[in-house]
Amino acid sequence: MADLKLVLQAVADTGGVDSLELASKLNTDHQKVVGAVKSLQSHEDLIKVEQRQSKRWDITEEGKEVVANGSHEARVYQVVPEEGITQAQIMSSVPNAKIGFSKAMSAKWIKMDKKAEGGPKVFRSADTIEDKVQLCLLKIQNLQLEDVPQDQRAELKKRKLISEVKVTSYFISKGDKFSLTVAKADVDLTPEMISSGSWKTKTFKPYNFDALGIQPPSGHLHPLLKVRAEYRQIFLEMGFSEMPTNNFVESSFWNFDALFQPQKHPARDAHDTFFVSDPANAQIFEEDYRQRVEKVHSEGGYGSLGYKCEWKTEEAKKNLLRTHTTAVSARMLYKTAQANSLPVKLFSIDRVFRNENLDATHLAEFHQIEGVVADRGLTLGDLMGVIHAFFLKLGITKLRFKPAYNPYTEPSMEIFSYHEGLKKWVEIGNSGVFRPEMLLPMGLPPDVAVIAWGLSLERPTMIKYGINNIRDLIGPRVNLQMVHDNPMCRLEKSRTAS
């Protein structure tokens, strides 16, 4: 552990110092300085400590080899003599020759002559070269990071020659009772002190009879859970009932077929949906309902022509990780039709899964919020009004609607909200009026309409907390300090929203 007095002296000289800078100045390990800081924190108001997060670039083992011997492409270039050499000879004589050969060819340092005498050969096509990879790594090694362009750093990271490391340090400054000496007060009065009289010169730690003790460490709610609780409360305030959503694995029948989504729809492909291999199939469905669904798909009905294609029960039985909570809504609407318990207002908030490409606004696993209203005489105007009232309670007033297509709603609308951090309109949900081909086979009366909307939980959370990358909100890249530091979700709810 670094000497406590050295830490205190550094604070006294500078007024405040970062633990990383102090470790470098003392030529000691950073963790030793951190240990000294933790020890000094046990003395009340001696120092003030502020945790900081920073990033640095470290050169990997492969990168260190490049620093010492040159880049892979430069080493390939150097072994090519004037008279040429075969590619096989390069591969056997240069480490990492495969990537080096590819990079050297891309940089046009070398060329391949397939018609050369004696068979294909590799020749130099540049008289001299500049090994920018080695030069950039040397600058990073010498802490000249500002001299390395951002695109070059990205390329070095992609080639795994450097890695980005998160560093936690502590800024140390003077406390209200700052002193260069650390005097440890005695806690106990011993018989030896009394008999020798040494207690007269001792400094004792005063008793604090009002102390409540050390606050035990506890967990912290993730921002998603905070926003989820607010959404749930808003639904309950609007008179909605929560649907049971405890089945992540769903059958293709309820996930697609019951929603009048054709069996040849691209969304039912493995490129978009995670199918389950064990158990691969669901149990048989209620036969009368299954037959009505099959008929409206293959032959049409209820004023619809259907899809005029073969409908297979084997396809409907396939198990999958549900791609939307609308599968739950379909189950609940079917139960509502059997019980004839109209009108109903239902909602759900739970996890769904899609085979998505990951980017700043997309994940393969995310949460979906869904609201459903079933009653007689509902229109698209009712849907837009309910959505506006819902988002007004969230404090989100910048909304736009865009016509869209869904197999199970007509008309359909995408919902957009303006993201102040990204400075652009971001899609936050989808909505529509459920089609008769979906509702009438369930047994709902012809004059009943069902309006519904769904949105992700992650994107509104990003908007409320100013997070620009969804991977910084959920997943392995989440900074737990962010979870600790973020405040409660306080949505600017409107008291006038109905």
C-alpha cells in the first residue's frame, strides 16, 4: 500500500489529484494508491473522493509484436525479392502471412503475376513503403493518442492490435478536517491505561449515541425497471387490466396463424425468428377454432379472399421464442369471445425475441409494451386519441403517425417520437385496428372492433434518460455505475390526460 503521508502531501501540494496521475508520479501500482485512499476514507472528513470513469487504449500482444518487427503486410513486402517469390514461400516464412498478404495486396505494395515463368509469382509493385500501422502503434505506446486518427484507431481495434479498456480512478481533494498527519483515535479504555495513567494523554473517539450504523449495501433498480413500473402504473390509472405473459415459448399458431399472418410470411423464417428445437412442437389446439383459422387462411371468409394457399397444421405447431406479446393478446381476445365479457382494456409488458442485427437502436431480445381495447364501434380516431392520452401521461408530446402495413391490422400506423439525444425522429411503436379475419374466427361479434398499439420499453427509456446506444442500456456492455447513479424515473405526467 502506498504511504498514506505521500497521498496526503500530494493533495496538500495540488489541492486535488487523480489517483492514476498520483500512481504514475509515485511510480507505483494504481491499486496500491487506491488502497491508501480507501484507508484514508475511514478517517472522517479527512479527504473527499470522487469516482471517475475513463478509457484508454492498450496494445495487445499481437500489437506489441508489430511494434517490434513491423506490420504483417510490411513483413510480407520485405521478404519479396526483386526476382519474385511464390505465395507458398511467403506463407511458410512470414508469421501471420495470410492477413499480411491480403493487406499488402490491398495497399498495392505487391502484385501477383500468374503468367510468370515457372508458375505464378509475387513481385513488389512499390519501390518504398510507409508502415503506418507500426507508426500508429508507436504513437499509442508513447501516449500520443491525439496524433492517431479515429478511423485508424478503429482499424487497429478491428485487427485486434489494440483494445479499449475502461479505467476507474478517484479524484482526491481536501476534506473539512484535512491534515497531513493521521492520528488514530483510541476506541477502548483498557485497564492498563487506567493503572498507568496513560489515558490522560490519549485521544479517544467520541461516542455517537445517535448513529444509526453503516447503511448496508443494496442493489439498485435498472432504468428499464423504473420506466416499466411507471408504464404499468399509467395503464392501471387508465383502467387497463394486466395480461398474463409468463410464456416466452409460444406456438406458431398463436404467434402467427391466429393473427392472420400467412404461413409463407418472411417473418416466419429462421432469419427473423428463433425457433425452439426441444420441444419442437406444441400440443393440438381447440379443433373448432383451428378449423376456422385454417379456412380463413386457405379459402377466405367473413368477406375476405384469404391467402389462397395450403395451410399446414404442422407449421402451426412449431414452437418459437415469441416475437411479440400480440400472441398473448390473441389468447386473451379468444378467451374474451368465449366468455362474452366485453368491453375489455388489456395491457402487457414483457420480453420478446427477434433475430435482429444489433445496432444503436436494435437488440435481439427486448421488451414490448402492448395495449388492447375491445368494444363496439371503435374507430381509428379512438386509437389515435388513446395513444395521445397514453403518451401525454409519459410526458412525451412530440408524436407522429405514419401509415404502415401489418398482416393482422388494417389500418395500421407506426408511432414516432423525437429523440433529443439523437436529434432525430425514432420509431417507438406500432398500432392498428385488428382485422376481421383475425377477430371473427375467435367468435367475437361482427360489430366489435379491437384497437391496439405496441412499443418497445427500451427506446422510450433511452429518450427519458438521454442514452444514445441501446447496448449501453441493456446487455453485457452496461456500466453498472450508470445503474447506480441514474435517478428515479420521474415522468412528467399530465393531470388532464384522460
